Amino acid sequence: MHKLLFLFFLPVLNVLSFAQGSETFSNIPTGQSSYASRTWTGDNGLQWTASKARTDLTITGPAITVDGRTTTESISVTGIPGGIGSITLTHRQEFTGSGGLLTVKINGETVGSAIPITTTATASTITNIGISGTIALTIEITSVRASVDDITWTGSDGGGPVLKGEPSSYPTSVIAPNPAATSFSVEWLDAVGDTLPDGYLLKGSATGFASIPSPVDGVAELTGVLTKTASFGVETVLFTGLEASTTYYLKIFPYTNSGASINYKTDGEAPQVSVTTASSGGGGGDIPAGYYQTATGSGATLKTNLYNIIKGHTSVSYNSLYTHFQSTDSRSDGKIWDMYSNVTWTHGQKQCGSYSQEGDCYNREHSFPASWFNDASPMYSDLFHLYPTDGYVNNRRSNYPFGRVNSPSYTSQNGSKVGSNSTPGFSGTVFEPIDEYKGDFARTVFYMVTRYENLVSGWENNTSNADAVLSGNTFPALEQWALDLYWQWHQDDPVSQKEIDRNKAIYEIQDNRNPYIDHPEYVDLVWGGVATAVELTDWSGHWINGSVRLNWSTESEWESAGFEVFRSDHPADGFRKIASVDLTDKKAPHGTNGGQYEWTDLVPHQARVWYYRLDELSASGERTSYPVIRVKSTGETIGKLEVHSIWPNPFNPSVQMDYSVATGGEATISVVSVLGQVQMTQKIQLTPGRHEWQWSPTGQPVASGVYYIIIRTAGSTISKPVVYLK
């Protein structure tokens, strides 16, 4: 266990008296504000490199700043002599962003992980490393732009770490609750006492407690199916790949130090627990405690964390799928649940073979077409995207993407359709399932691009249909049209009991889960969908040359019939419609493409304030009203007002607005919910130039959802939507 200490930064000496080496970045070529690969000779004559780095920022002195927003970037050096016993470095997040993490590796081994990076300069120390010889050091930055300064390290001998003695006590309250058929978790309360453990070794057996040998000091045991380790403070471990209806016996041993210095507590009676796994299909399959413990962050970070949770599943054979379908895809009457057809099938009867029409036989459908990944394993037999379906309908579906069909060339007995895609972004042939199952297949696609995050970027060019759906990267992994459509299906067809039961059944077979069934909110957290039919990105009004110019723009328009604009002398007196925009004759009224709109209101030339409201009308007749904006027709003006960016969006815990004004004056910034509830209001005096404003609702009674940041000056109002995800 490598112990990590967090210290709020105060001015310190660059090199502690016992340090073997340091890097203060005093030799870097300073003043470079663009991100590029950098190399320099460090304090100790060592050659350092940094990927995607700039050199114009400081902490205590010159610092190296790395941009890890889209990909993990690093600072590295090789050839450090004398080993490393401990290391201290100062880090700080720059600019906007959240969820930044720092990882420290020695000779490729992670010695410090998930170290949070904040906007406060912080010195982090990793002790008890104890790696000797010549060292290669790597510092990785993920999710944010961060500066690093004042790296110091001690040698592994003579000034290295002070080894701890045997832990004072054992952990308590060891339990193994709610075992599944092929997995269970063990939980406990941390040991206490003068000498706390650095971690725990859990050793198991299927024959009894007596067959579990005690560990030996100085020998770090390798992990396996029944041998696991956990850091102090974690208090849980998951065991997978087990046999159903089997009793397992486990003991837990606390330890200090690591490697050749590891020191186990073995005197007295080590805590022990026995657990019997559930029978296959016998009610197991629930989410184990702690399964999603590391599902943190949002966007690409959360997607990668989910990949790390569900990867490495137990791969079954393709020939075994018909047997597994009996537990994964049975209706309440015991018949096969076919999502492509309304034909009733009996398990084990009429497996394909040949077919010439619907109803001849059923087969094993790769809903995520196998040709997209070149029929490779383990994808080829991954049950999460394999379904029993009518063989003839399966053949008509071919390897076409899922899409929306207005004019079908083929329709199955249950209403599934083949035809040209009517969703803007792709005009080729697609397959549209019935509404009841659209969410099921959308969450299947989301699972596939998450479970195979390490491979999906290489699938785009395997077929033209794969190219139409996949974006050739790990994030977002899907083309925009497909992402928008499948996100909408996910919203319109929520997780059903069928999916929940299927997820449990597959978990007992494969030892992994579809996280988007267990936690549907992960779809929004990863891909950032919004909960409105129209995604409004701007709504503003400006007094220009004797008239009011109204502007609004959208990122996407789902099922929208158009807009209506209203004006009022005062909101309390009601509004009068002054304009409308009809979208019903648009080529793609149900598409995801957005638009930009403008209306000029020739109001009387008199000194007064005018109020405007924008309504959006959906194709189903629902009306959505956006926040009222105010425009002053004459009088003192603050000059041109512009909002340059709002980031991140969606956000948690805070969002930042970057804006500018041409001349000075008073402005008001408000945050308003979609229901018109004011969350906060702030009056500020502005000077000409660019400004930043930040809102953090943490600790306030603010629910997840869409809010509008409204900035008002004497002559302009701009409204921008943001999505808060708790």
C-alpha cells in the first residue's frame, strides 16, 4: 500500500534536507503558451519530457502545464539513480474543468492513483514506495489542464521510507452479503490501533478454513480467483468467476508496507467468513455492493471508468447461446422473447437452418452486427447484444444500423421496418425496431461502445454501415446522428422489467453488467443529453438603430413544429404574440439538426423597457416557454455584450461563463429554472473587456435539470441554457 498525504499548499523549500533529487522546472523554456511536446534538462542533469504542454504558468516558480482534457498526457523522466522511497509534488488545475486526476508511476508501476487535482495548489506526498535501482518516473494528467511544480524524492536507501511494524489489530464485522451465482463481495470495518494497516490480503478456499495457509512476511502474494488485496479505507472486495451453489471460506489478513518489506498480522485468530453462492437462475444477479464504486466523473472519464468495471467478462461459447437464451430471453409463459417478430417460439425447437419466410425458424442475432467487429471474440458471443430472433427478419435486417424509417421497403409481423433512414446525418438503409424495444437496443449499443472501449476506435472502417454509426474514437464513439437518435430512444423507452431481469441473468453467466440498465442516468452523464425537445443554445435581445433585434439558436430540434414570439410592456399585463416561425414544412421536422433565427421588432421610439418571451411548440402540441428577456429601448447603454463560452455543459460541481462588454456599466446575472424559479441574482459593475463568472450550486437545494444563465445590461439581454447533473 502506498500511503498518500494531501497538504494544502504553503510556500516550502524546494528541496527537503533529506531529499535525493528534485525538479523545480527552472530550466524549462518559459513563456510558451501553446500546447506542444516539450523537452528540457532538469535540475539533476536528467532529460525530462512532457506531452501536450505549455510553459507560461507558475506556482512557486516556473511550472509545466499539461492538457489532459481529451487524452491522458504525461510528464516523464528516466535514469533517476538510487531508487525512490517517497515522492512529493505540487499540482494545480488551470482554467475551467472538473474531475481532474493525477497518477504517479515508477518503472511502469502505479504508486499513486486517483489523486484529485483542484484549483488550489496542493502538495501531495506518496510514501512507502521502496523501489530501488535506476528509476523511470511518469506523472499522468487526466480530464483537466494542470500545472506541476516542485517535485522532490527520497532514495530507497539511507533517507528512504521508515518501515511500519505489524498492524495492531484485525478488521471487524466481516460479512459477505447477497451472494450471486458466480460472484460475491466481502465487506468489513477497518482495523484500528496505534499501527494501522496499509492494506488487506483476503485468501479463500472451497474446502474449509483449515486449508487456508497464513501469509509469510516479505512475500507479496499474487492475486487470483480466491486471493484478493484491498487498500486500507476501501472496506470491500469483489470475487468473481465462481461456481454456483458452492460454499467458499475466506480469511482476511491486514498488512503494512509492500513488496519485500510487507508485514502481515498473523498472530491470534484472523477474521473469517463463509459464503454460499446462489444457484444458477435462482434469484441471484443483483448488483453487488461496491460494484459501481469507481463509476465517478462524467463524459469520457465516466465512460472509461465503466469500461474498467465491466471489462474482462467470462466469455461463453457461441454454441452455448441457445441454452443461455432459456434464462435470458424467456417470456412469462416460458416461450422465447423475440423482439423482431410476434411469432411464438419454443426453446430448442425450430433453430435455424434454412428459412424462406417469417416463422420458419429462430436464430442468434448480433444486434450490434458481427461484421462491424470482423466476427472477433469476445464480442461474437457477448450475450448483451445477442438476442433470439426470427431468422428471416434477422436476414432482412442484415448488418444495417438501427435508425428511423418513414417509407419501409419491408415490415415484419410485429412492425419492425427496413428502409431509408429519415434521421438527418445518414441516408442509407436502416432497421427500425418497434417502440417497445427501441430503448433496449439503444442501451445495447451504449453497452457495446463502452465494454469494448479499447477496440471500438478500430471498427469504423470494417464496413460502410459501421462507418455510418461509429466515429472512429473511444469517445464519443458514435456519430452525432446515431448518438442523438439512440439517446432519444433511451429517453422515450425507459428501462423495463424485461431488461432488468435479462441484465441479472447475464450477470450470472458472464460476471458483468450493462451499466446503462442498472443506472439509466449514466447515459446523460456520459453523453450529456438534455431533457427538452429543442435544445436552445441562445436567446437574446438588443436595441439597435431604433428597433429591437431578437436572436435565438438551437443545437437540435426534436419533433418541433415551430416558435412563437411575444412582447409585453410589463409581464404582469400579459403578452401579445408578434411573430411565429413554422417548422412543419421543414425537410426533416423530426431531425436533430438545429437552426438560427432572427426577428426585428419595430417598437415605438420612446424611452421604455420592453419584455419578450419565446415559446416552442412541439409536433404533439406541447408548449415550452423560455425565460423572459428585457430590452431597454433608449438611455444609457453598456455597449456590445457577448457571451463567448459556457463550460462545462452539462456541469457538476460548477459552470463558468466567459463574456465581454465594449463599455462599462451595471449588469445583472441571474440563474432561472425552466419553470421560471430564480435560483440566484447578482448585480455587478463591469469594466470594458473580457470577464469570467462562475456558479456552483453545491450545497444549495438545486435539483438536476436545465437552467438558464441570463445576463442583462441596459441595452441587451442574453440567455444561455446549462444542464446541472448531480
